Amino acid sequence: MGFKKLINYKKLISLFAVFALLGTNLLMAQDATAPATTATATSADVAKPSVWLGVGYYVLLFLVLCFVVAIIGKILKVYDLTQQMQKKKPMNWNNVMGAICIIFLIVGLGGAYWSLTEQGSMSLPEAASLHGVKIDDMFLTTTILTLIVFFITQILLFSFAFVYRGSDKRRAYFLPHNNTIEKVWTIAPAIVLTILVVFGFFTWQEITNSTDGKGESSINIEVTGHQFAWELRYPGKDGKLGAHNYKLYSGSNKLGVDFKDKNAFDDLTADTLVMPVNRSIRLNIEAQDVIHSVYMPHFRVQLNAVPGLPTYFKFTPTITTDQMRAKLDNPKFEYLLYCNKICGMNHYNMQKVVRVVSESEYNEWIAKQKPYLTDGLKTELKLASAQKSNISTNRLALNN
């Protein structure tokens, strides 16, 4: 009956026709533009399919598959009715459904294996931070437990559907209620999930601990997101970042730094996020317009940047950029800072190179960075005249 409704449903047929026409137009449009693009683009660029073409293609493929399944079902139904009219033994639909379950199980297990081997090989390299190792351990533990449950339940489900399929030779045993079975399948998952949650809670609590340990001093780095870039601010020799105020945003003071705070005068600006290896780093995260997200996958760092709500993340990088290049055998490798929120049309442009270097290289690099307080900003904020008046006032006080 379901197949009959599917075949006779006019709206579905119309929708299928629309998708078929759309798919044809997209393919023809791609073929028409291909010769023009080859003149200006490389072969690799031309070979890349359009994102929207891929979506339309797979939607169309899914609808075609549904249509084929419906037709096959209709043919089998007609064949079954023909057998009955000829007073022959009709099809045993229980055997058909049992066979389908076994085929589905084999194909599904093959697909799961393919996904694990193909997509699994595309996973990130080892974590380049202390806490990243703990996150990877939690992820691996959860994945292994989930896979064990997945394979056991799916094999039992479809195997039972095949072995104990309907038959005239036996009657199914109906089990209305069993307290023991219900206790087992309720208590066992509850224990496993409780262990995972408690383990994850204490690990996350340790990761988000912002208190510096004995003899430890974190390097404070401010990361501010706006459409569509990241801005970086480092502390000067005093090791402290100056305060900022959103009311002070301007063309020259794009971070809204408040120079009433004396710690702001020696702050530095940078184009690359550079960090010394094996030093505690505290990222002070801000956003100026919409929600962004600081995402550094190799360090297992991700935290939202929310307008009006400062956030932070503290971590310790453990593998320098050069070491990771050697591990991956890729001399051009770079750590990257991404935005993991779709924050607008040019969201994909929000990338910043991240470098992990030795302590000596970091000290040498930080000494070359430009101060945030430029001459133009001094003039705009009239800081130069204010400083001169303070100097003259001090001299008068000394003469008196």
C-alpha cells in the first residue's frame, strides 16, 4: 500500500521532475563553463566540483534510489498476485525480509569498516598540547566503547531478524515483561555512562583551571575576532595587558585599548600568533561584532568568542612547528587559528598562522614586535600633549 501511494503521489513525481531538471541544468552549466576556466585556472582547480552541484547531485541520486526501490516493490507485488491467481505458492515475504536484513547487515558492516579505515586515516596528528593528550584519550575510550556496543547490537539485531523470521512451523514466544532483563539493560549503560561523565568532568575541570601553579607564569595573549579577521595583542615588558573598552573602538584604536591603564602603554601588536614551547599560554578571547570561535585543532583548543562576554582558554603547547613538520614530513606545515562559527560571507578567510618556537626564538621575536600605541594613535588621543603638560608640571613642582 505504501508503494502504491508513493507511485501515485503526483506531488512527489513533480518534485522528482524538478530535481531531474535542476541536476541536468547544473551539469550542462558546468560543462559549458569548463573550457573557459581551463584558460585561467589550473587542472586541479577545474577538477574540483561545485559544492552546490554535489548537494543537488546526491539529493537527486537519493530520490532516484527511492523511486527504483518503489518500482521493485511494485513489481514483486504484481508477481505475488500473479502467483496467487495461478493458484501457485505465493512468495514467502518473511524469507525476503530476512534476506534483506542479512544483506543490509553485511553492507552496513562493510560501510562501517570502510568509514573507519578511510575517514579514520584523515584524523589529526598527535596533540600538540598537554591537555590535548587527555582529550584524545577520552575520545578514544568513548569511541572504542561505542564501537563495541554498535557492532554487538547491530549483529544481534539483524541476525535475529533473519534466524527467527516468521514461519508456519513455529510460533514466536511473546515476553511481556522481565524485571531482570530490564535491570540489566538499564543499570549497565548507566554505570558506563556515569564513569565516562565523571572521568570527563574531572579532566575538563583540570583543563579549564586558570590558576597558575607554583613557579608558573602564563603568557597572556589577547585574541579578538571581527568580520573577518583575528587581531592579536601581546603584553609588553610588564607582562600585563592593558584594559580595553568597547566605547573606545575607532579606526586607529581598533581594539578599544584604554590608555588610562598604565599597563596598556607597552602592549604590542602582531600578525602571527607565536608561542614558546612548554610555556603556559592564556588566550584572552574577545569578539567585536558577532559570535566567532577560536579553533586550533592541533592543540585541541576551541572556545567561542562572544561579543560583550570575554572568555579565555589556558593551555601549554608541547611540539614546536619545526618538530611537527619533521613528524609529518611536510616542510610547509603551519599550525593555524580558524574561526569555527559561520560568521558571515568571508568566514573562510578568518585564518591566522600559529607558530610554536623555542624560548630563545620567542624572546627574539617578541623584541621585534611593534607597539600598539602608534604615533598616529597618540595624536588622535592627544596623549603626546598630555604627557608634555605632565612633564612641565613636574618641573615646576621641582623648581618650587
